[in-house]
Amino acid sequence: MKVTTQDEGAHALLTASGELDVETAYDVYLTALSQAQAGFSAVVLDLSEVTFIDSVGLGMLVRARDDLARDRTSQLRLRNPSDRVRRMLELTALLDQFVIDDTDV
């Protein structure tokens, strides 16, 4: 898993590539949390290059969404989830639980 971070003004863009699983999910969570604590109003997690996601990865997305919103200081948004990620979000009824930014890639 590789995660890059980019400042896009009011929000931080995190671009993840590779597998989002038990070995990598916590690092992605910590990166999202640190960006929210840095004062960004939104943390946008680009998932277009994620090739695999397991239950731990899904749980991390839910935890990050909840933790960022808890203090009402930031919001987690998902950008361009790959087909595999989108399918897992659909199968687990989580797709409607996130703000999804689909943009032309």
C-alpha cells in the first residue's frame, strides 16, 4: 500500500494504491486522522488505485469517517472507489454511508 498526501486548499487529498487490508489499514487511518488534526475541513481518500480491500480495510473507513466527524471538524470523503472497493461497499451496505466523489479520471 502506498499513500500520498496532497494539500488541495480546504481539503487534504490522500491517494491510496495497492491493497487496503489488515497490514495497511491502520497506517491509512493514522494518515487521515493526522490530516484532519492539521485543520483540513475534509480528507478526501482517492481509492481509484486500490486493488483489494478486506473487512479490516472497510472497518478502517468506517472508523475514520466516524472519528473525523466526531468533533465536527472534518469529513471523510471517498473519491473514485475502484470497482472492487465499490463492490465491497455495495455488498456490505456501506456505499450510502459515505460521501462519494466520482470524478472523471
